[in-house]
Amino acid sequence: MQYRLLALIILTLLGSSAFAEENILTDLEKNNGWTLLFDGRSTRGWMSPKHQPLPDSHVQNGSLNPHPCDYMLVYEKLLENFVLAMDFKITEKCNSGIFVRTMPLEPRTGKDVGFNGIEIAIDATPGPGFHTTGAIYDLVPTNMDSMKPVGQWNHIQITSNDGLIQVEVNGRLVSRIDLDLWTEVNKRPDGSAHKFDIAYKNHPRKGYIGLQDHGSDCWYRNIKLKKLP
């Protein structure tokens, strides 16, 4: 019995220390203007697209899992011009995404709220491509497959600055868009078609960020943001 109790104590301590370095800001990050958007313990600061509070069941082992939810977990503050960084881990056949510039949160008739934002794909599909991890979903494909195998943690950084959005996965620049060139609905600048009936030159440059639920488990942690001038 004593051995079992000792083993339980050791496992508990190891489990606690496993997350001790996650979801915190270093002094250097604080000095450089980074803020932490997820405390690793609760859904404080996050809501549904209907501005409703979220259950803490979305918090799993120091990470946020948007599945299942009402399409996405939304950070409560409107944001404009920023760098957003986080770690993520996916499951087999995962289909998720990180939304930026979602505005408004009320969906148009016949459309989901995703049509109101710009999605950075988080997906188990091998890349490169328009729907693979790091792609600006259905708009700009990735130029390489920079994601680690399923089950491993990855790092993504999204810069959203006026007309420009760029995405880095595990330290490599994988996609970039200049929205000022996107002047027609359902068309890329090269004339090829995409699914969105939006001229992205006119899309709001201020909005909400969100973590999408598309039917699969996916975990996010170390969610950090730095505002740009």
C-alpha cells in the first residue's frame, strides 16, 4: 500500500511539472510586449460566437480543445495588427483552423461564421496545398509541408498587419497574402476561383480570433499575442 501511495505521489508531481513551463510568459516576452491569452487552467477570456461563456471541459492537460463547441472558441477582445503565436497538436484526420479578423460574429444567412473571418488551416492532410496546415484556407496554399507527425506539438505564428497576413509553421514561412490585391469576389488575383464571395481588399482588418471545431480533437497551448503599431 505504501509503495502504491508513493508511486501515486510521484506520478502526481511529474504530471504537475509536465505543464509547469507551459502557458507562461518569460520576462523577455513581457518586456517585448507579449500577452498571454490562455492561462492553461480555465476558459477565462474565451467565449462562444454568441458571446456565451464556455465550460472548462475545453481545458485538457494545460491546453484548449475546441471540440465540441459552437463552431469556434472565440477570444473575447477585438484585435487589429498583431502577431499571434501558439503551439498545437492534432489527431488523425483532424480538420481545424485558427481564425483571424472574424467580423462580425453573427453569421450571414446560409453561411457559417467562418465566412466572416480568414482561416489559417490546421489539418492532417499532407501538404503543400490550399487546405493543409498553414494555408490561408482556400485562398493561398502552403509552399511546403512544415508540420510534424500527428501527435507531436507544433508551433505556429501568424502576423496580421494591415493588408498583409503571413504564416510560419515550426519556424518556416509557409504562406503569405497581400489583401490589397484581392479585388474580386470568388477570385484570386491570378483569376482562379475560390469559395468565398468576398473581395478581401474590403474585408475588415479588425476582428476576433478563434479556434475552430470541425469535428476533431485538436489542442492549443501557449497562446500569445503581441500588438503591432
